Amino acid sequence: MREIQLKEAKATLSAVVDQAVSGHPAIITRHGKREAVVLSFDEYEKLTHIPSFGRLLAAFPGEEEDIPPRSKTPSRTVDF
């Protein structure tokens, strides 16, 4: 992903958007610091529909007894 300065992004916004739509997003920097990303709306939509790990766990289709019991013995030993 390319980085461009805010001043350059302002001057060439149409080209920056065209590149993002064609699959080449850009990171916008201001004073050397990454501030924003220009990406296509399709890519944005994909990112907003990714479920969190918690939601994936909550959507587990099985029953509680499908999950194996947790071992009471430690899986490793630690030397002090």
C-alpha cells in the first residue's frame, strides 16, 4: 500500500480514489504520521461485516456438552 502526503492527496484526489477503486488503497500521511486510508467502498463494506471473535463464539451451533472439559493439570511446567 502506498503512502502519500495529505497535500499530494488533495491535489490528486480523483486519481487516488480511482486507484482505490481499482484495488490499490493509499495511506494518507500528515507531517510524516499515518492519518487515514483511502480504500474502495467495496473493501470498506467487507471490513465492516467481519464478525468479532466473541460473536463467532456466541454463534457456536453446538451444545455445551460438545465442548471438551478443560484439563485440570497444567499443560506445561514452569521452573522458578
